[in-house]
Amino acid sequence: MAEEEAAAVDHTWLVDMVLGFMHSENWNEPLQGFIVEHCTKFDNFQDENKHEYVEIHIEFKNLVDSLLTAHLLEVDIDPEEFERKIQESGLNEDPRLQQIVGQMMAAEDFMVFKNMMIDRHQALQSEAESNFHDVGASQAEAEALDYAEAERIAAEADDA
């Protein structure tokens, strides 16, 4: 019984620690910046794997490893011990940790990484298309208002 409670306390502490650094700017900003900066290079939505993709994956893996190591050193945990505790506790299946687990999996597995980058590229492309459509609609609306105003002024001039 005491062992189960100790494991639960350890598990809770581990979840809190992972959630803490997962939501920190020191973790998110470098990773999101890297993904946004490089995802547009993943323009081949087919099965082809370019050499450049592998090089970018290695850079991403190094970034994740260095960020994770830095966070673990802050709390005095060895990276191998951290990985073992995550697996033993089943936290890799915890829905609250899917973002960080996904990023770590992407660092370890090229195909997961490639799919993450393609998904982000497609999301950015959809967002840009949506913004372009919104700007186009706003511009058309403004032109229609300008035209209506010009017609009103012309009608007033004709009446005068």
C-alpha cells in the first residue's frame, strides 16, 4: 500500500514537471520557431524523402535533446532516468502530455517528424489562403462602398 502511494506521488510529481516545462516559453518558443521556419521546406506531400528533410530532422532532434537535457538538469534528473520513468509510469499515453510526447517521438522517428512538418506546412498554407480570401472579400466590400459613395456624390452633383 505504501509503495503504491509512493509511486502515485512520484507519478504526480513527474506529470507536474513535464507539464511545467512543456508549457514554458523556453520549451515552446524554440520548437515552434524551428517548425514554422522549416516546415515550408516540406513541400513534397508525396512519399519522396529529400536529403534536406533528413538534415532538418537531425537539427530538430538535436534541438529537442538539448532543450530536454537543459530542463532535466534544472531538476537534477538524468535523461535516461527520465525516459525510464516516463515509460514505467505510462505517461507516454497520458493525453495531457501528447504534445511533448509527439515532439519527442518526432525527434526520434523521421516519418513522425516528416508528417508533423507536412501537417504544419499544410496548416500554414490553409491559414494563408483563408487570410487571402478574407482580405479579398474585405477589399471587394471596400470597393463596393467606394463605388456606392461615388454614385451618391454623382447623383447629388446631378441634382445640384
